[in-house]
Amino acid sequence: MPRTAKRLASLICAGLVLTGCAERRDAAVVAAGVAPFNELSGINITTLRVGGLRAFRRGAEAAPLEGLREPIGAFDVLFAVPAFVGTDGSWPAEDALVSEIEATRDWPSDSSATDAWSESVSEIRAATGATPSCVDLTGPGFSLRVVEFSRGGTWVLAAALAPETTLTNRTKLSARHSVSLRRESITARYPEAGAPNPDERPTWTSADCPVFSG
């Protein structure tokens, strides 16, 4: 590479720190191209921060206590920003790190949600060839069956199923399934059932994984 070109590349990397020249992992590729992550091609998840996300996804809006949200097709997509409050109408800081992208879709029945979840799990398994690990995550008024696929490093691609439920405040939640791209596994984020849990966080237990044919 000519000296001028090398210097230009160095300047680009220095000036665009948020794009992660040292390591680039495209969200659509890491998520194995499953919907709606196929619409997020070009987003480097390795160093994804709020400023870079807003430049790519201009439809994303501030979501108090969560981060940013955007509808993509039939999915409600959350770009999670830890410790963000935003109840005063503010936005997350531009340099705040996005810890997770979660795409959720509601369904009219437990059976339709289960079918969609099973299809997502099978699609991910076929695309990645990875062996999943499976857990049940439970907390006050909710339960999730989660299937996780390692995507290198600490990155996890997960498909979760939640049956229709009524929360303790009598809010009714539809059956739903989600696909998430996370920086860490459920088992790293939450305590195992029976382990010390002074903050009364949701807990997980190991579960049987779906049986794959072929």
C-alpha cells in the first residue's frame, strides 16, 4: 500500500474510533441474517454506541429506562443502553455503549408464538451449525425459555419464547418471541436459581434444548 494510502487509513481509524477499525463485526452477519437483523447490515456491533447507532438508524427513538427503540417490519427492536433513565425526556449519551439488540414480536396465541420461536431457533441452527445451550429465565410474573448460540468471544445470539401472561399489576402481555444479539450470556447476566441473589434479580435454570431433525 502506498505511504499516502496507509496514512489516510490511519487517519480514518483515528478519527472514526466508534466504527472499530481494529475489529469489525457486522450485526447482520453475527445474527446469521435472521429477521429483522438482516435490515441492520453495516452496523458494527463491536463498538456500537448511541451516536453511531443514531447515524445509521434515524428512526430509533429514546425509550426511557431502556435505551432506543425502533419498529422494523413486524418487530419492536430495542437497542439496550445500561443505566439509561431518560424519564425527563432526555436521550442516552452519544458515547453510551449499546449492550444488546433485541427484536420482539407479539403473537395472538401461545401456539403461534411457539411456532415462530421454533422456526427462528431452527433457522439459526441451520445458518450457524452451532450447538445451543438452553435455560429457563424466571422473575416476578414472567418466564422465558431461552436458546443461546455462541457467536464468538462473549457474543451470544438468542431466541426466547414468552407465553401469554398477566403481570402482578394486572397488565396482560401477549405471547411473544424474540431474537437477541447480546454481549454476554443470560447465565453471565443473571444468577442461577438457588445462588445468592440479594438484589432479587430474575434467575435461570438449565433446560432441555429443542430436538433438531437432520
